[in-house]
Amino acid sequence: MKILLVAESRDGKLLGSANELIAFAAKMGGDNAMFLVGSESQLPAYSGKLYLAETAVCGEFNPDAHKRLLLEVIGKEQPDIIAFSHSSYGWDLAPRVAFALKAAQVSELVDVVDGELVVPVCNSKLRRNVRLKTKQTVVTLQAGAFGLAEPPTGSPTVEKIGADTAGNLEFCGYEAAEQGGVDLSKADVIVSAGRGIGKPENIEMIAKLARALKGEYGASRPVVDSGWVEHKRQVGTTGQSVTPKLYLACGISGAIQHLAGMKKSEFIVAINTDKDAPIGDVADVLIVADLKQFIPVLTEKILAL
Amino acid sequence: MKILVCIKQVPDMESKFKIAASGRWYDTADLAWRMNEYDEYAVEQAVQLKEQEKEADLTVLCIGPERVKETMKKALAMGCDRGAHVADDNYADKEPFEIAGIIAEYARDKQFDLILTGMQSQDRGSAQVGVLVAEMLGLPSITTIVHFSYAAGGAIETKRELEGGVKAVVKAKTPALVTCQLGLNSPRYPTLPNIMKAKKKELLSVPVADLLKVDSRQETAKMYFPEKKGGGLVLEGEVGQLADKLIQILKEKTAVLA
Ligand SMILES: Cc1cc2nc3c(=O)[nH]c(=O)nc-3n(C[C@H](O)[C@H](O)[C@H](O)COP(=O)(O)OP(=O)(O)OC[C@H]3O[C@@H](n4cnc5c(N)ncnc54)[C@H](O)[C@@H]3O)c2cc1C
Ligand SMILES: Nc1ncnc2c1ncn2[C@@H]1O[C@H](COP(=O)(O)O)[C@@H](O)[C@H]1O
């Protein structure tokens, strides 16, 4: 068994997901090597062979060129599995590589059990085990699914590769996330509104509970996408990561991208009409109720304390 | 200008799921079906582009059984010109490579300038089909877009969404494919007159056997419910009592009501 791990860097920085790739390799056993388009000044803690292409030469975001570089390394190493993170870099590049290799691709792996690859279905309400028919497999790993007890150590043996620059897309730079406004990371209590609030008028109900608890209100993505709440208040992978003393998720189903931003909160309460909503997996208390009835009552009682 | 938008019909995620008799998928009986959320953004973007490029012709494609036509009619009512239904009762057993193969086969000789897909489907969630279609057709593809603009002559400018809300500005030239992320635009609700008009639009079915030319590379061994790991407290009942219980718990377990 040999695994090629595809690490990532962005804007000159190595991304932490490299550790999760290493954890996956440790779980699978056998040999592994790593591939990175990045910089020599930002090497992962990894005691194996690292094929390194320079971002300065091959481009930050140039999937076409990164694909060809990877195929070169795959040709040399002949890995059984090529592992990416299920990230904006990984889910973009993985299918390109899988197609070129005529390999099966399995996305968002959460586990491997008896040689079958386990992936989530329907917002993690269900699981699916996958069996492969090809010799080589491309996988992307769900963020946070594979971890090590101790951070990895060592330094890689670097082999520099490629100066491939041609591509069919033109990358024109990054745009920073919206700045200014509320800083959720400082709040002890966060009450978040999800799509279950139904209409924008109900934001005030959530904000009122947040004030009663001397906290801030946040939101899941659809509430932000609908323009009901500003992006600074969005919790999740494409918003803020928060760790308050108390997190109240109101009408939020608990998609993995939302959980990634709040599951480390000290105490989590979910209010949801759906008893099976995946938010229940991380909640210390799940209140099965219609939030429109429950929240005003709770707020009154807290204000009366 | 010719545009293709690919949509999938998925169950409402709040449904109470059951495992199908095959043990390999969820039971499709008694579910409420809707358009994959990501694909609503793809349809809206395609319709906006058609409004900008008046002569544009917009086809919506969906692979699935007879019932997916309901979802296709919504796309027609939103503004697509014609529907291409690929009739397939076993679509759920097909892996992304096969779904992409079918779409690519359909598109191959039709010279689409732009193909739009969702970034992922809500049930299977592979985030592969769009990119695979582009690779099969030799087109450039941009994934996870939250901004799109098109200028005459075929210049596309997009913003890809990255982790933490950072965006990457990426340009390409048509013919190309983009995969659409939540928040790309505000998908319209079909109006009653447009729903009526949509009934007269072309909605042709092709048997999947005519378009499936690739073999699968993986199969589902089984589907099941994950073990509950949380073990948190689940409270049900009258809201006043629930509120009292919760306040009691917060007093005991947290410092926030002190
Ligand atoms: C790349 C990527 C990045 C993403 N980033 C983020 C992110 O940063 N943050 C984020 O939140 N999402 C993110 N998402 C979206 C995510 O996948 C989900 O779509 C989103 O989190 C769902 O939000 P929700 O739980 O509010 O809505 P839904 O999933 O629609 O859930 C609504 C919930 O409300 C409940 N409900 C309905 N009515 C009531 C009622 N009256 N009372 C009580 N409960 C009720 C329902 O049972 C349901 O569980 C991202 C997705 C992708 C693909
Ligand atoms: N059965 C289908 N019919 C038409 N388009 C589909 C189908 N399945 C997936 N797609 C398209 O491919 C995208 C990505 O799906 P997936 O790779 O399954 O996550 C979806 O958002 C749709 O645009």
C-alpha cells in the first residue's frame, strides 16, 4: 500500500490540513509520500519524501498545471491512493487527477472500515460504504475526520519538481473576507439563527435572546446568503470559527461546514423540530420544539431571573 | 450563445429517511422532492445570462425517473428554454463518473458555450460531476463560484469561494464550465404566468441507454444510519417546562446565567 498525500498552501502559507493527511496515512499503514505546490520556507512537519513545486513558478491557483505536476509524481511513485483534503483546493483538483488516471474518486471520506471507504450522505444523516473497482483511487478527506493524538514531527526529504506554468484559467489574486463589524470570537454566548427561523423578521427574536444572555447573535450560511444578517456573523468554514461558553443553535440542521465553526464551543444547545437533525450529534442538549414558540418563552423567563 | 444547466432532484433533507430494500440507497418512497439547492443558483445564473445575452438558448438537463420532470418544470418556469430529460430509474446507483459521462455524451456535439452545474448534490455530495464533465469535454472549469460575469466575446470573470470567506478571482474564456456555490445570486421564485408558460415548453425524454457509454469505477456496498455519538440530552414537551428545564441545566453546567 502506498499513499500520495497532496498538501496545500495558500498565499505563501502551508495549510494545517497536512496533519490530517498524515493521520490518514498513519491509519492506512504502508508507505507514503507528499506533494506540495508551496514554498521551501513553509515545509510541513513530515518525515517522508516531499515533492515540492514552487508557487512562485507554478502559480497559486493553476489546477491545470498542478494536475500535470501531480501526474508526473504519480507516474514515479505509483501510489495506490492519492489523498486530498476535501477543501476548495482538493475538491477542485481531485476530479481532474482522477479523470486523467482513469481512477475512481471517493469524496469526503470520514472513515475506512475493512477496506471499505465510508462517506456521508444527505447532510450526514446517512452513511455509505464504497467498494472500488479500479487499481488506483483518489480520495478527499472530510475536514476534521482524521486526526493524530500528537502533532507530527520531523522534516521531509525535499525533491524539487517542475516548472510547469501553462493553464486554461487565469488567477487574478485574492479578495479578503469582509472586515469590521462584530467580533464573534470575543462573545461568551452566541445565539445563532438558521434557516429554521423562516423569515428575516425573526432575527430580532434571536437577537433579543442573545441580549438577554449578554451575548451576540450569529447565523448559519443560508441566513447570510439571503441577506438577513451580515457575513461577519456567519459561523462555519466560510465564516467564523467560535468557541463560546454557550452556543445556541436555533433552527440549524448541523451541516459539517457549520459544525466546523462551532463544535468546540464549551456547551451547545440546539433547538430543532427535527429530532434526527445532525446538530444533535454535537449538542449537549437538544430541545425538540418549534423555535418560534420556544424562544420567546425562554427569553421572558431568562429576563425574569 | 448556447447554455446548458444541469440539475438534480433531491429529497428534502429534513425528511425521515429509511434504508431501501437493496440496502444500498435510501428508500425513495414517500419523500418530498425538490431541486438540489446548489443547482437553483446555477439555473438563476443561467437565466440572468440569458437576459443579458438576448439571443441565448438555455437547456436544462436532468437525469432521473419520471418524477424529476416536476423539478425540471420549475427550471423552465424560472426561464430555461427547453428541458432534456434523461430517463433513468436507476440513477441513484450511478456513480459521479457515470453521471458525468451521460452529461458529456449529451453535450458532446452540441457546442455549448457555457455549462453550469451545482458545486455538489445535497444527497450524494461528491462535488465531482461538474469537473468531470469539463475534463471529458476538454473544457476549462471553475468550481465553487460565488460571483459570475460574462462579457461579449466570451470572457468570464468569477470569484471562487475559499475557506474563511476569502475569494479567488479567476478568469476564463468560453467554452467553459462553472460549478455554483450557495449565495452566488438570489434564485427567483417562478411567477404564475411563467409557470403556465413553462407548460408549453419543450421537455423531451431520452433513454439513458442512448447516452451511457462509460463503466462505473466504484459501487455502494451498503447504506446505513451512523451510530449516534453525541449522547446529549434530548428534551421534548411543553415549551414553558422545556424553558424551565433548560434554565436549570444552564445554571448547573455553565456560568452564563450566574
Ligand atoms: C463549501 C461550503 C462551505 C459552507 N460554509 C458554511 C458556513 O460557513 N456556515 C454554514 O452555516 N454553512 C455553510 N455551508 C452550507 C451548509 O452546507 C448548509 O447548507 C447550511 O449550514 C445549512 O444551514 P441551516 O442549518 O440554517 O439550514 P437547513 O439545513 O435548511 O436546516 C434548517 C433546520 O431548521 C429546522 N427547523 C425548521 N423549522 C423550524 C422551527 N420552526 N423550529 C425549529 N427548528 C426548525 C429544520 O429541522 C432544519 O434542521 C457551506 C457549504 C459548502 C458547500
Ligand atoms: N442526476 C443528475 N442529473 C443532472 N445533473 C446532475 C445529476 N447529478 C448531479 N448532477 C449535477 O452535478 C452537480 C454535482 O453533483 P455531485 O457530483 O453528485 O455532488 C450537481 O449540482 C448537478 O448540477
